[in-house]
Amino acid sequence: MKVCPKCNKEFEDNLNYCTEDYTELETIESSDETSADLSEESVPATEAPTEVLKADDLPATEDLSEAVEEHRDEIGEAAKARVATAASEAKGLSASAKGLILVLIIFAIGGGLVFWRTTIAQKHNASLNRITAEEMEILLKDANPMMLKRLGEDQELRKQQAENLQQLLAVASQARKEGIDREPYIQTELRNMRNEILAVNYDQTINKDKGPMPPFGFIGEDRVKEYWASHNDAEEKFQEFLDAKIKLLQESNPAMKDRQPTQEEIDQAKDFFAKIQIYSEEAEEKIKSGELDKDFETKIDLQVKLQQAQLLARLYSQKVLAEKTKVTDEEVDKYIAEHAELDPQKKKAKAEEILQKAKAGEDFAKLANEFSEDPGNKDPKGELQGGLYKDVPKGRMMPEFEQAALALEPGQIAPNLVETPYGYHIIKLEKKEDVKDQQGQMSQNYDVRHILISTTVKDPENPMGRELPVKEMVRNKLETEKSKKVLDEILASNPVEVAVDYKVPEVSDEELQKMMQKQMPQQMPQGGETEEAPAPPKPEPKSAPKPQPKAEPKKDGKK
């Protein structure tokens, strides 16, 4: 589900812009997704992204590949690869690293979806700390009409984008100061970026009126063969190209540490490399001869500068900032000890009182309905369930909970409170039985009742955030504070100016309608003709569900 941040109307996931005011939609989670639960799968593998750099105003990393697909007719393979790689790389980072990387901005620049970045190339040293109004106008010439409309109407958005660029450029400059760019494979990748961006833009420029064709589709097999035959160092350059890509992939994603490309992948990369070289060399010659205008060269330089900065900022985050902003368990415990309002002792005492009532023989289901703070104690109709979870497969609940439950015999109550990150649990086992799991192996299912006294809290400085386990909230808070401190230091030592008084191209209603039509789903009728699917009805505004910790086990795992 997506929502318009301006009018708060909700839309289906296939739409990207509000049909009322053309504002870019934001993805929202369903109530099930925003609720925490006791399932082991519900415990996040990494902390939530920090808010320091307003990452919530930027495209989510998991949506970047979708964005590429939506603009597949406007973007070259090189830019596609960049976006997809960035998406996969960002997923494996810590919260602090994510926050400092997510200062990138996605625009359809120059007819292609390209990351705004900056350079380390010597000839651009003078502009490392500045992006002028003229440069912004060149970047926006062929930008996404929806974004142009928003930039033209919203001065705050301009300021926000300028701040994001300042942060990105400052981090990239600091990375350069500390020598992140000195590694040979990084230098190779920085060179690759210029060739790829130049080739993509050149392809779009010279072939824009020749009809639909895949990127570099006008380069025939004969020209590719000629390239390999006429360049004695082509094989060596290709190997450097491939090695740099593999090295960066392996560094950014531990799961790919031992991944090696197949021969088919190597052949595809080789063909792609040759076409990049063919068009980039041809474009360089035409730039020198003046056949390509100055605006084309300026646009390429800006895109290259900005793309290289994103690479440097990401590498610096991985190699340096992740360690600088890491929060230790000792720091979390110290913070909790210093803030009495986070001390769970009162809640523990309440849970102990309820435990004693249950052990004294009071009706457990009635106690659960009266005291349990578990939202999973209600069925879809809102009826209380007496704290009962039926047919829970072994391995579904959190280890502390499950170990205590399965140590009991049916009818028994756990003698002590069971603590999990979500609070204190009073547990009664109703049934357990041996069953075969999906793999045909013997396992256990069980029915269990429990009463939860929640210890989750909401950060008072983030009223829109959901409630979290105390330690998780504190860790996120401390990590955010560290990230902000580090970023402030970087910005102070690497001042950057980004213009906000640039002129935004006017967008016609016709251009907006065309853009809206492109994002609508297409359907193929039986007659074979393609026709547009009818526009979905306008949904009524809905209030966002209040996130709560949830103890109900999920059968399909975490989304």
C-alpha cells in the first residue's frame, strides 16, 4: 500500500504518484507489518535506518530496482546496473552506514534514472565543494515531470535536496582525504563510471529519433568484433573492468564473498564492455571536435562527478563510518540505567502479581483477557482469545518463550516470568504433540496461553515511530546521535554550497498525463490489442494504524 504525504490518500502499490496532486507516493506498512511479534522471524537482523539524513524522504532501497524497471525505456544498462547494485549493497549495511549513504537522490536525469553524485577527477577539483544554479538547471533539463512539478512548487523540497547533496559531497570529500580512492580497483571503477555514463547518454542522444531499441541496440556484431580486433589492450582492460565489479560486489555483500560469474555472465559482460567502449570513444571524439554541444559535455561531467561521489561515500561508510557510529551493549545498558523511566521494574512487579494469581488457581484465560497487553489476544473481529495460540510449530516463537513453554507438561504454568525483548510473559501450556514438519521430519506442535506485560517504548523524540523493545529503541537513538555528530564534523571540515535558486523547467498538463499513463498497469485483451487498464477508484483517506507489539506467530515468516 502507498500513501500520498500531501493529501494522505492511499493507493495501490502499482502507482508511484498521487492522481490528485502529483506528489510522489510513499510506501506504508500494513498493521501486521508494523506490529512486532514474538515470532523469531520478527526480530530485525539490523537496526532501523537512522533518521539523521532524512532517509525516509528518499526511495527505499528495496524499491530502487522497481524504479529502474518503471523507467526501463529511459535508462541504459549501465545506469540500471548502478541502481540495482546500490540497492543490494545498501541492504547489508548497519543503520548508521545506511543513514549516511541514503543521501542520494533519484532523478530521471538526461533521460535516464541516474544517481546524483560528484567526482574525484583532478580536473573537477575546483567544483567539488559547489553545485551552481546553472549546473542544477542542466541536470534538470530532461528530468521526471512529476519531480519537476514538485520542485517548482515546493521551496522546502529544494532546500531538503540541497542538504542531501551537501551531505553526500561532504562525505565523499572526506573519503578522498582519507585515501579511500587510492585502491586500484576503486580507481578502475571510477574510470568505468565515466565511460558508462558517457556511452549511455551518447546512445540516447544520437538514436533518440530512430524508434524503440534496447540500450546500445544500434551497435551491431561487426562493430563489436572490430573493437576487439583493433584494440590490443582490450582484453586486459576488460579483465580490470570485471575484477573491479566482482571485488565491489563481494565487499558489499558477504553472501557474495565466494561468488564467481558464470561463463555466460562473463560473455554478457564482455559484450556490454565492448559497446560501452565503442560509444564512449566515439563520444569523446565528437566532444573534442565540437559536434556535441557544451551542454552535453557539462551534463556528462556533472553526472560523473555525482556518481563517483556516491561510490566514495558508500565505501567510506562501509570501511570507516560503520565502526565510528557503532553502539556497544555497554553503552545501551548505561543509557537505560541513567533513565529511570526506562526501568522495567514496575512492570516486572505487576507481572509477578499476575503470575501469583495464576499459580493460585485463578482462571488463566480470564487473567489474560484482563491484563495481557498483547494485541494478538484479539481475533479479526476484536474478540478476546484468553491469551491462546493454537497449533504453534516448534521454531516459530522466540527462543526464550518456546523453551519455557515446551519444558512444561499440558496444564502446567511456568514457575517464573519469561522475559523477551517485548516484555514479561506468564506462560501456560495447553497441549503439545509430535508431528511431521514440511520436510517430513518429526517435530512438535503446541497450544499455549500467555499473558504479556509489555516493556516496549516509543522514542519521545520520534512521535511517528512505532514502539520498540527498550534496548532496540535506545540503540537506535544512540546510533542516530553518533551518526549526527560524525556527520556534523564532516560537514564542518568539508563545506559544500548547493544552489537552491535555480530555474525549474515548466511542466505541461500533457506531460504530466503522459507520465501518469506510463505508471498505470497495462493489460492485454483477448483480441491481441493492448489497451490501458481503467484507472483505479479513488480511495477514501484512512488513518494510519497504530503500531503495537504483537505476539501472534506468523505462518509465512517476515515480509
